Amino acid sequence: MRYDDLIKEEARAFFLQGLGYKTIAKKLREQHQNTLSHTTISRWSSKEDWKKLLDKQRKAIRSETNRNATHSNIK
């Protein structure tokens, strides 16, 4: 079955929030009444390199946290 891009975007957003493939699949099955499996989400993640996006996001958050901590120490 082919899923539309909206469902893929929702899956990616959940992944970037830290949810696992099985949890994401369950949420999307409940929301959209489909048969989406965690292995499909895993394939999407691998194909589109979601882990790289997650790493970039985490790095940006660490950088911002460090910048805020440094700014607080200066005050």
C-alpha cells in the first residue's frame, strides 16, 4: 500500500520527537484507520535518513542550551 506524504510527514515528526517505530505506527493507525506497520516506518526512516535529521536537531538544541548557559553565566 502507498501512503500519502502527509502520513510520512507525521511519522517523521513523531520520530523527531523521539518516538519509536512501533509507537509511531500505532498512533498513525489509530489516527488514520490504516494498516501501517512499524517496518514501513523503518524503511522510510532509512531511505530518508531521519537519524541524520535527529542528530542535527539534537546538535542544534545542545548548541542553543550551551549558548544560553554561557549567557546566563555572564550576567
